[in-house]
Amino acid sequence: MERVGKGKVVDLDTGKPLGPNHEGELRIKSHKVMNGYYKMDSSSAFDEEGYLKTGDIVRYDEEKCFYIVDRIKEIFKYRGWHILPAMLEEVLLAHPAVKEAAVVAIPHKIDGDHPMGLVVLFEGHDDVTSEDIESFFNSKVADSQKLRHGVRIVKELEKTVTGKIKRRALSQMISNGEI
């Protein structure tokens, strides 16, 4: 079998290579991989060493067998509707009491995913409730975008060293009952 390229598994936050039995993003490099999208800047699709960011979360074992675990998702679906967390976060941030916001997907058996908002409030807004924010939000969006899993007020949002919201970690914390 012809070897056409190479790959690596990297930490989602730092981009540093990982060893066997650690989950991270699969990145590949080959002369047979696309070099970009037509008439679009595709530089964000590649890392600084020219590896394609696949968006697949994988792990591999000592025998170099790879296992696909998940996808890095920025988009999720509610009943077939594509939900963009960043767009919904902008609506949450329009509330005068909201300092920071994150929207995560909570799995639902019938609907696919239900959006949930997590917000950090500005100081002096202790009287604002999650119901106030949810009502404000839901009055500004289409029915398919409503925060069906509600809003939770938190002290801080989990972020990477570069300040990017760790949606996957936040979803896991919700699943574990930590938030």
C-alpha cells in the first residue's frame, strides 16, 4: 500500500501533539489533500505546519489503530435547523446585564439538540434572573433558535489560553452536573 501522507493528533486547546490513548483533533498532511477553497481564504483550515484540520476528534492506540470519537462542532441541529452558537451568543450579549455568553448543545432524543445559554453577568446585576435573560433572548429570535434548555448564570466560562470558549468542556460539565 502506498503511503500518501502523514497525520498527527493534537490537543484541542494547545495544538501540541498527543501520544497514544489521548483524545485530540486529527490533522493530516499530504500532497493529495486540498489546498483550499475556490476564491476563499482557507488559511484557517490548516495549522502553522500545513496540516489540514479535519475537525475529527480521535484517539489512537499503541498499534496505531485510530478511533473516531466525535466531531469538533461549532454548528448543531435542532429538528433539522442549523444552529450557530456564535450568532445566538451575540443576541445574549445584547442584554445589558450580560458580560459574557456561550451557547452549547444539549442532546435531545427527538429534536437532535436543544440550545442552552450560559452567561456571566456584569457586576451590579445580581437582581437579573436567568428567566429574565431567556425571555429577552426568546423575544428576539425565531422559534427554531429559542434556548429550549434554558439559561444558566455562571461565575465564569471555561476558555482556552487564547480566550476561545470551550463549548465541549462546558457541555461535559453540564452533563456531569457541575454547572
